[in-house]
Amino acid sequence: MPTITFATGNEGKLSEARQQLEPLGFEIDAYGGGYPEIQADTLEAVARFGLETLAGEVPEPFLLEDAGLFVDALEGFPGVYSSYVFGTLGNEGILSLLADTEDPSARFRSVIGFRVDGEEHTFVGEVEGTITEQARGSAGFGFDPIFQPREAERTFAEMSPEEKIELSHRSRALARLREHLA
Amino acid sequence: MPTITFATGNEGKLSEARQQLEPLGFEIDAYGGGYPEIQADTLEAVARFGLETLAGEVPEPFLLEDAGLFVDALEGFPGVYSSYVFGTLGNEGILSLLADTEDPSARFRSVIGFRVDGEEHTFVGEVEGTITEQARGSAGFGFDPIFQPREAERTFAEMSPEEKIELSHRSRALARLREHLA
């Protein structure tokens, strides 16, 4: 069975990738050594820098993934720095920044970087939605309690893992990768 | 006259370094090629990564500098991401995040990375102060209008360049480098 290495220390991401790629006949190994993430305007730039850093160090084919929440009224903030901003300001910070705003539009984006035979590809998954007026739900992680996908009446944090996977940016990016592999 | 290369595209930083180091007999050249800044918890980590990336590419001795505003009540936010946060949320964003806060303590920090003969050093400069209730002044740049040093009754943006240099985090870091060189 061909093996793909996933550079991540996140068990949740790993099991989501296995769930989506093993049915195609791939085995997913984890590489937990980490890699530098650069400060950049786009997830794509972060992913490409990661691919270049890991090339030669991690057996190919390998993949990595970066994700973020982009709020329209905040010029895309917190974007590529979502994990840092969640750790410092939390959901309350985003809600207070949006207190006087009429447009709560936002999107979660996921970018997968994939390197095989020295060639690099990126696959994007996106889910449009809105920032809610208050946090709702306790499932998931990060900004899930304040993000409601356009197709849903609940936040990501009010959904079961199975429901969230149906809509999530990450599973959409994995689906693009799956199409590429198939 | 011995030459030090400063890896920056910022004319203001360059002239401040010249002002402080030329009296010691050093000539300051600029390297404008840029370097990747990583996502990290500390300015020191960003500076050290930059030094390692530029080693072999930029003639030694060379220096680089990274700075940020760290707000206590926001767990150090915006910190190493100050320039991105200024571009997205601006001064108003910081003010609205602090609207309900009793403690407006903050500090500007500057870290200089310096590499000479294959050895790396970092020099830190810091200025303690508070975030004001509203923006005041139009000099300087970035978060200067909302930061008032503890020693002053005006914000950085209400000061002349000469006054600001007396107090600034960057000139304090340059002073540490100057002591090292002397």
C-alpha cells in the first residue's frame, strides 16, 4: 500500500486524513518533527515555505496543512495567525472587535501543501459563514463556537464531528487532494 | 572604517542605526533582500531564525531588528505580529479590545540580532508604558498614537523624532549593541 507522510502533530487532523485517504488505498504516516511557519499574508505562502523546508527531510510524498479564520470586516484578521490570536484574544476578542460591525461575514480556509517527486501542489478548501453574536456550543476547538457555516443553523461547536466533517474547510481541501490522487 | 550590514528595507531604522553606530567608527550598509520571519512566541526566536537564514548570504558582521507592542491584558497581543495587526485592526482595534479593561499596561520591545564571525547575539530594548484611551498625535508610525511611555505625558506620536529616540525601545536595543561593539 503506498504511503503518504503527513507532517502534523495534531491527532485530529491525522485521523481526518486517514478517514479520507485510506479508502483510496493509501497509508498515512505521521511526521511529528514540526517545521517553521513563516509570517505571510496567505496560507498558501505558509504551506509552500513548509514544503520547501521539509523537502529532503521527510520522505515523499508528504503533505502538511494550515488553516485559518478570515473575517471580512477585519481585513481578513486573524487569518494565518488564527492559532496565536485564539490563544491570546480568544473568541471573546473576535466578538468584541465585531461589536459595532454590520457585516459578520467570515470564512474558514484550509490549505494542504503536497510534495511528490519534487513537485509541489496546494489544495484549498473553504467554508463561508458568519461570526455569531455570541459563542455557542462546546464541541470542536478554536473559533468553532463563533462560526456558523452558511449552510447551517448551528455553529461548528454545536455539531457532531461527522456533521462538521461534511462542511469543513479541511475536509474540502482533503477532497481536492483525493481527486488529485485518484 | 569597518562596515556592518543592516538587513532592513526600512529607511527610518537605517538612519537611526547610522546615527547611533557611526560615531563609534562603523559604516552601516543596507541589505534590502529581506528574509523570512517565522511565526513564534518571541521576537528573539524571529531574530535568530533570520540570522540563520541570512548567514552565508549577507556579509558579516550583519544585524537585523524586529519589534512589537505587547499588551499585558491581551496576553502579549499583538506581540510579534504587531505589523500585521496594525495593518488589519489598526489602533482602533487595540482600543476596542481594551475598552473594558482596567489595566492598560503595555511595552514596546525591540530585538536586534547580530552575527559576527559565525557567532550570534541578541540585544533587547524595552520601553514600559500604557495604552491611551484614545489615539493622540500624528508623528511616528504604527501604534505610536496609542502608546504613552511611563516616563512621558505624551504618546510617541506626539513627540519629535529626537524625543522619541531618547525613550524608544529600538534605540535602547541599539545602545546594547553599541556597548557590545565598544
